[in-house]
Amino acid sequence: MQEIRAGLVGAGTVGGGVVKIFSKKGGYFNTELALPIRLVRIVDKDRGCFERLPVNDAVCSTDFNDILSDDTISIVIELVGGTTFAKKVVLDALNRKKHVITANKALIAEHGPEIFEAAQNNGVSVYFEASVGGGMPVIKSIREGLVGNAIKSVKTIINGTCNYILTRMFAEGLAFDDVLKEAQARGYAEADPTLDIGGGDTGHKVAILSSIIAGGYIPYEKIFCEGITSVSKDDIECAQELGYTIKLLGIIKQTDNHTVDARVHPVMLRTDHILASVSYEFNAVLLEGDSVGPVLLYGKGAGEMATASAVMSDVIDVARNIASGHPERIPMDYYRSQREIEILAVEEITGRYYVRFTVADQPGVLSDLTEQFCKQSISIASLVQREQHEDESVTVIILTHSSSERSIRAAIAEIEKADYVCKKTQVIRIED
Amino acid sequence: MQEIRAGLVGAGTVGGGVVKIFSKKGGYFNTELALPIRLVRIVDKDRGCFERLPVNDAVCSTDFNDILSDDTISIVIELVGGTTFAKKVVLDALNRKKHVITANKALIAEHGPEIFEAAQNNGVSVYFEASVGGGMPVIKSIREGLVGNAIKSVKTIINGTCNYILTRMFAEGLAFDDVLKEAQARGYAEADPTLDIGGGDTGHKVAILSSIIAGGYIPYEKIFCEGITSVSKDDIECAQELGYTIKLLGIIKQTDNHTVDARVHPVMLRTDHILASVSYEFNAVLLEGDSVGPVLLYGKGAGEMATASAVMSDVIDVARNIASGHPERIPMDYYRSQREIEILAVEEITGRYYVRFTVADQPGVLSDLTEQFCKQSISIASLVQREQHEDESVTVIILTHSSSERSIRAAIAEIEKADYVCKKTQVIRIED
């Protein structure tokens, strides 16, 4: 069999991991898997990385054109990140009829149709297992392992930074800002953590997974994303008292009428929920198939070697496709199709809610709060008023029975008009 | 593309699920996956099942030869179970150059080399995802999703009957025999539960997984299997007091020197271990890859639709292979190779141990027990003597530091020679 040659663009954290796996397992791929796959070129703007990595006989350079113009290379691994140069790398490679493997979730979530269109036009494929869930084979499980199922729902903890912060807030009673600072100091959070803590990173992954599940492109912009910055020590304490934990969840639900409910926000989960025990930097994806029932994948969602492991899984898949002479094994029509998938507006969802009011400690407040809930036909499951704070405000926690988001929002908007409200009201959706 | 035609042998529980998925998802496979796959023949000795199932236009009969002699059928799905007729079905199909999909763990574990040899000779493949872990894509994850890793260890709860019994013993303080009887009455346990509760079913699955991981055939007979019949209410109580639970685990560890440690036995797990929260009929597989770190798969390990889901995953994989003209995508050389894999004898393992003695309440016993442990250089981590039983015996629980199984066995053999021992000593390995 002819040698299958790969070029790597970006030898940073994940790219470095890929170089290491090629160095360690290349012989195994050749002999045990009978796949003569070899990493022949590595491109990175920082030449220093070539010294630190086991590049073996790969030709190292700083110019992507060295890979692009090498006609012996049939697989390009894009690990530069971002959506500008990375997009150019991917499209240029596809237009040169090279298969592309990427870990770039933003690129797929925001530019999927253009990319898969280019792949289709050139008779090559784009694999992106590492874009969702690091080392866990999430995309492979949905597209192959569970192919006999309609996936009814996905609930996922898929951002390690948020989960690390929330886990430490719960375990140690720390405030959000304090944990974030420490996480940044230790390298567990980015210097600019906006995309993580704002929910955008989870949103990218939810956009990708919901597109695959719904069979049509769902752009990132359509995913409702609420981050974890408003989760306070008060919320943590209340959750603990009530037997809940708080997690940032990506949620996808296929509704009956060809509409998808896809969103990202903090949720309260009962502590005996299987996702409640996913702690620190670990990630998990809970899939519900119509035949298989619940299937959970759990593992490291990020990091050098875990993500490189997912990239290598794609490399081997693409190499097997090339070896078979059938480059597009898994159709990606849903990214190319014109099929419009409707996204359920977040106002339309229903569920149970945790609502925390900070109000003045004066007569009539409780009666007004409950009256406003009653006006919106929201049934209250439990209500607790806690002792006065130092500033003489009090905390009132309401847990509702199943209500519509629209009603909850209307009730709170009405309540927040009142003078007795001392702070912005906190709402956290409860997921059963 | 030419229609890819499948025949099903055995339309019982799992086979019935496969018929249902073909009926429900056939259109999807044809249009969205562009795979013209169709179930054209169903064979079962009980004609009644054909009435109960959505067989559509499949030709139903009671004679396997109807499938065998149909040259338009390229995939045979064997779901009859057992290793006699099932083996004939599989070998006959392979020798007629038909691909085979099976859920039959005993067949693969006991006759793997013969089966894969026949597949090789005929240029066709054998897929067996459903043989391990029901609906969880375990084999696919190891062979494809984690292909960039050396799998260092597997720890798995993979028998639903045992896990159901142990979970109820813990949750409700019930005795083994009582739960087993109730489980049988409810259909959660077989009328003859020997293979489940004796560990043999877990052993078959461990044999299959360890063969894949080690890259060489490991026959079922070489797997040390100890079941759960000796786990008593006393053990449950002690485990709970100590912060442990008891699970039947399949364990595979790649040791440094090309030897595999593969075994099945009850273990004590700390209650905060991720596998400790796998309850009732659920299964889980905890894989440790050298790159990816820990990856857990969790789901239903048995049942009509969960197992059928895994079978369908294989059907689609094989159909994709046929469509690509490359029938053997995943090499199965390790089942065919002459490579001898050495299995670590259970006497050679080391670990921590829970040992429960039932001894006469008389002077000198504790001193003799501890002396025998000392003679074998076993370091005691904790020792508890509990209050006298009605029969005047007492329970002594010893938790050891890391010791060799050989030393533990030697110490107990010596101790059991003494008159003060009232009952057989219970030993449960502790897994960290």
C-alpha cells in the first residue's frame, strides 16, 4: 500500500501531543493496523517547538505553503485555533484535495457549511472529533456507535474551566472571582476567560452536536448561551441545602415537531444525578437514544494528550478511508443541506426554576412576590425566606413546579419594578 | 449503489429489537446515510415471532439454509446464542463469503481464532460490538476512538444481573439468596443464573476485551473468575461501615513485561470511586489510555433495544465497508495470530485486601491471626473485632496494606488449620 502522508499545521499544545503520538505509535499503525501513515511535515510560526518535540524525520518549517504545495501530503491536521488563519488553512487544504482534520470547534460551529461545501466539491473529507469533548469519542459514538438510534437528548458538561470553578466553589465555599483568579494563576483558565465562563465555548460544542443530531446546520449564533458569572456563594449555599449542585450544562432536546431545543446555561442538578458527580476538569456527555436509552461518556475534555488522542482517532479513520479508496465514509450532507432547523426560543421552554430574590425586609413583600407568581399561573413548590443580611435585605428562594420560561420572566419583570427589590433576581433552571 | 442485503438468524429478544430498528430506521439508512441496506430474510425456529414483529417484506422461515443459500445476502446477523448451532451458523455463513455480525460473547471468547480464521480465508469480516456492554460502543471506542492510545487498564461492571443483586443488597440490606429469587421472579436473572453470578459472563467479556487490548487471543478458560455468591450481608455491612461498596469487576491491566492481568471477582470500591455509583442493571467500562487518561462509558449493558442498537452499529459499519469495496476495515490479526499472551496468575497479583474471619471468642485468637499475617510480611492497615454472634463466634475484619495474593492465601491457609476458625474465611480484593 502507498504511504499515506500527513502534514501538521500548529505544533502548540495539542499539536505537540499529536507529534508525540505519531512518534510513539507510528510503528504500531504501520504493523498492527497495516496503515502506512506518516507525519512528513510540521509547520509552526514558532521554530522553538521543533526542538522540543520528537519530530523525527518530519520536515519542519514556518510556512504553511510548504504543506499546501506538497502533493504527496493527503491529510492536513489543522491545530492553529482561531477562525481566521485556521479557516484559510482548512479551505486551502480542501481546495488542494487534501483531507482535513481539525480540533477547531469555533471554525466548525461558525463556518461549517462553507467548509463542508469545499470538502464536497473536492471529494475530500473533514473530521473534527477533537472539537467536542477532547479525548471522549463523542462524535464517533453519535455518528457510528449509536447510528441505530434517534438521539432524543444530550446533556453535557463540556467546559472544563467552568466545571473546575463550580466544583471548587461547592467543595470549598469559595466565591466565583477568587476561584477564577486562582484557576488563571494555575493555567486552568485562560487570561481572557470570556469564552469559557460566558458559555460560548460550550455553545460552540452544542452547535456542532445539535447540527449532527438534527441533521441540519445549526449556527452558533442561534444557541442561547448564559454563562456562570452570576452564580454566587448564596446560590451554592442554597443549592447545597436543597440537595442540589450547580453545573454549566449544554442541553439539546429533539422536540416532536422537528424543532430543536439547544441551549447553554447553569442548571441545578440533584446531587444523585449522574452528571452531578462530574467534578473539576472532567467532562461528560449524557446521550439518550430511542433504542439504547441513556449512554454516558466521561473523560478529559481538554489538554494536550487527551485532545491529541481524538485527533489521532480521526487520522486513522481518514487513513482507513484513503486506504479503502472511499474518502467519504460518513456523509456530511446535513452541514451542506439547505434544510432549516428551527431552534426553540428559550422563552418557550418549560421546566422547574430556582429563583432567588434579594428584597427589603418589610411587610407585604412575600405576599406581593407570591401574588405575581400566581398571576402568571406559576405553581410554587417551595419557598424559604432566610435571615436578614447585614444590609437589612433578606433572601427569598422560590422553587417552582414546571412552568414556562415566559411566565417566569414576566413574573420577575413585574416584581423587579417594585422598590422592595434590592438586587437583581437570580434565576437558575432546574434539570431533572 | 447496489442494495446491501442482510439476513437475521434468531428473532428472539435482541433479534426482535433488530427487526424493529430496521423497520423504524431503514428509510434513514437509505436516504440520510446513502446506504441501501435491507433486511430481506429472517429465520427463527419459532414461527410465532414473525407475527409479533414488524418484519415488513422480509421473507420469514424456520430454516437457516434459506439465508445460507441466498446468494444476494451479504450480511448474516447471528443472534441465536449458545455455541453449538450459533457456531455452525457463523462458520457456514463465513464459508459462503457472507459477513457476520454477532452478539455472542461466548462464541467469540471461546472460538475466536477459528471464526476469524474462517473470515480471513473467505475475505469477509466478523463484527461483535454487541457481545460486550450492550448498547455502549465499547469495542468501537477501543479499536477506533482510542486507537491512538495504549490501553493501560480496564475496570468494568459488565454484568447487569450481578450489579442489580449487589445494588439491592446494599440499598436494602437484603441477603444474596433473597434478592436472587426476586430477580428471577422479575426476569432480571435467568432461571439458571450460574453464568452470571459465577462470573463466567463477565469472564467472556473480559476475554474479548483483553484479547483486543493485548493484541493476541486470550481464551476464556485463562481468565480467573470468582462470582458473587459468597458475598454476605456481613460483608455488605462491613463495607458500608468502612466507606466501601462491593461490585463484581472485570479487571484488565497491561503489565510492563507483555503480560496481561485479566480477571473477574468481587471488589471493594470506595464509595467515591466513579464505578461505585453504577447501580442496578447499569453497566460501565472505565478505560485508561496512555494519552487520553481515564474514559468512562456508561449505559445499559443488556436488553432488547440496547443490544439491538449495538448490532445495528455493526450492520452500518459492515454496510459502509461493503459500499467502499474494502470489507476488512479493522484488522483482526490478533485473533488469528499465533502470538502467545501470558496471563498473570492470580497468585502473582498484589493489592489491598479485606479479610473477614469468623472465629471462636477465646483468648489468643487475635494474636495468632496477626502473627500469621506477620509471618507472611502482610502489613495490617486496620483490624476490627465485632461483638459476639448468637453462636458465640466473633467476626474479625482485617484490611491490609498492599500485599501479594500469594501471601494472603498462605496466611489464610495456615489460619484455617486452627480449631478456632468457625467458618470459611471471606477475602475480597480492594480496588483503588
